[in-house]
Amino acid sequence: MPGGRDESYRWPPKGIQIQQSGNGPAPIGGVFERFSHMVRIRMQRLGRRNRPFYRINAMDSRTRRNGAVIENLGWYDPVAPDEDKQVHLKEERIRHWLEKGAQPSDTMADMLGKRGLLPEKMHAAWEKDRRVKRERVEKIQAEKRAAEEAAAKAEAEAKAAEEAAKAAEEAEKAAEAESGE
């Protein structure tokens, strides 16, 4: 233990070289990291089984779903019978966080977009994303309908061919019966 320190607590660890850079923080583990962590607006699930309840929070993007919260921004109760009482949002605080650069989760972007709380750029991106998803769903539904129609048409043709074959067979039997008399 030179200098009264245990070598197992050495920083940086052996084999990792620290390079100082003028344009950012020192690397950790040999990789440069920027310390600009994003704030997300997302839902935190509460409630019991088959009775969900969600708090809408501003959270650091690195925290787990039910982790530490920066600020509570409202709640969402999807099983409330009255639609007016399903969602409560602190609109001013949500706008504040969005102006500061917070990114809503996909679900929250839908919820905020429907209520007109997204900034213009974010709202335009949300509308475009919704349009793309809607077109994709419509395309899949059209393909499914076309496949069903093709299957129904093929089935009708097979049935018509079967009936024609049956009619030809009956005509042949009738012809044999006539020639046999």
C-alpha cells in the first residue's frame, strides 16, 4: 500500500487511460460521456391488478418506471366511468417542462397532442407520426380485405366449377339413360 492507499481502489482502473479533452468532460471507462440527461414526461403505474391508475410525472430518462420523480404533473385513471374525470393535467407545468426540452413518451405525446399541449414543432412531428401510422394501418386493412375478397372469389369459382362438373355428370347420366331405352 504505497502512500497509505489500497491499490484495489485505484482510479482510473489499470488498463484504462484518461485523456483530457477541451470540449467535454473527462471520459469514464475510456469513453467520453456528455452529461446532458434528458427529462421525460411519462406515466408511473399505480393501483392494483385489473384496476390501473397512472401518475403523470417528469422523470430523468435513466430512472426506472416507478423510480424517483422530479415533479408530479397530473394523473390518469383509465377505468373511471366519467371521461371528464379520467385525466387531470397540470397544463402550465407540462408546458414549462416541454419548453425546457422534456420529451414525452409515445403515450403521453398522444395524450398531450389530443389536448393541444405540445409545442408547434413537436405537435407537427406528432401529427406526421399519427398520419404515417394511420396510413400503415389502412394499408394493412386494405391488403387484408383484398386477400379476403380474393379467397371468396376463388371459393366462388371453385364452387361454380364443382356445380358445372356435377351438371355435366348428370347430363351424361341422362344421355346414357336415354340411349339405353
